Amino acid sequence: MFIYYLGLISTLMRITGKKSQIAAFIIIGVIILAAVWYFFSFRTPVIGTPAQTGINEYGSVQEFTQKCVESAARRAVKEAGYEGGYYKNDTLSVYERTSKLDFIIPLYFLNRTVFAPAKETVERQLGERFNDDLVECTDAFMSFKGIEINETFPSTNATIDGDRIVFLVNYPIKISKQGAYAELDSFNAQVNAELMPMIDAAGEYMGMQKDVPGSFMFSLMGEIAARNNYTYTSVFFEDKKRVLITFVKNESVFGEPYQLWFGLDYG
């Protein structure tokens, strides 16, 4: 269409002579401006790889997010150990806040009832904890300047397979720059830690605690810990009816031995 109008103007110039050339050049200028406006107003945004879109920051955003995914996975597993596999669970029959320690411990045994969490519960709450830790780590991508990054809250499937915990993450991220955009969504991470085996070992003890509800069985707890290559410590509260147990495995999560904390009330 643009070539057609140029041809028409050239013909008119030959017919009308030099006096019309100035007006013709003005018309050509208007047509060029209109074409440029049309191109930038109605073109389809470019979507694709960094090479296709020209978004060189794509790789940096992807690498930054993956590092946060791995960090959040390790943090979620480590913190889950301190709360016996639970997260954001304030059920009074399960959680008890101590008077001297600034955290909440899960009571795996209370009123002759075992509360050690099932594998499905731990997996679900690991995913919830991970999502919160991931968003905290990326911090709305505030460290990236000159590009626009929009995120959707992540959805994570955490799966426990023995001492292996796998996080499959759907985290939609849209990166926009100068009319082009690229997208990220799938990430994953793996952490090796005996979170569920430790909970199962604690559950084994609690099943026997039901038969002797009024006392703590030191030798049995020690035997179960030794059989699983754990060390354990016990701290009694002031009422002498509640005890905090810590299982420790000499494996590294964030450079420290892995720990599971849980309590029981045999009063």
C-alpha cells in the first residue's frame, strides 16, 4: 500500500510540474509518519527465546530464580525438622509453646494419642513452606532494573522418597522489555535429608508409648535412635511430664547435621 501511494505521487508530480513538488513531499512525509505509527501501534509483541526477543536478562532471571528455588528447598526441609514436619499448624492438641524456648514444638504424644504426621501431611506442608520461602527469596525481583517482571504465586508439589525430597515448582514469571516478553514457569530442586525416616522412627516409639503412658522410656528411645544411626537428646520441661526430643543425623543441610525436634506429654 505504501509503494502504491508513492507511485501515485510520482505520477502527479510529473503531470503538475515543479510547483506541486513541495506539496508532494509534504504528503510523502505524512504517509511515512502514518506508516511508522501503524507499525508500532499494531504489531504483535515478540515472544520466545532471548535471541528472538532481545531480552538478554532472561538468563540472569532464570539463574537467579533457580538459585532461590534450591535455597528455599533446603530452608523448607531444615525448618520442617525443627517443627516436626508441620507448618502453620496451631492446633493446641499438637503444638505447645515452651516458657523458655522461642519456638513451637509439635507434641507427637498427648492424652494417649499419637500425633506424628503422615507422609502426605508432611509433603503438603513442605510445599506450603517452600512457596513462602521462595517468594521471600525472589523479593518480587526488585534487584532487576530496566525490565518489568511479573510473577504469579508458585504452586509446588513436594514428594518424599525415603531420604530424598523433590520439589516440582510451577512459578509463572513474565519478563517484559521494549515491547517484547519472555516467560518462565517450571523449576525443580532436590534435598537429601531423613525428615520422613526420622518421623517414622519417632512414630515407632510413640506407638509403644501408648502402652506405658505414664513414663518416658529412655532405653527404648535410645535403641530406636541407634538402630537408625541417629543420636538423640532429651530435655524435660519444668512440670516433668513433657519432654523435648531431638534426633540428629550426621548429614548436611545448609552445612549442618540434620535435626528433627518433637515432644511428648506423658502426664
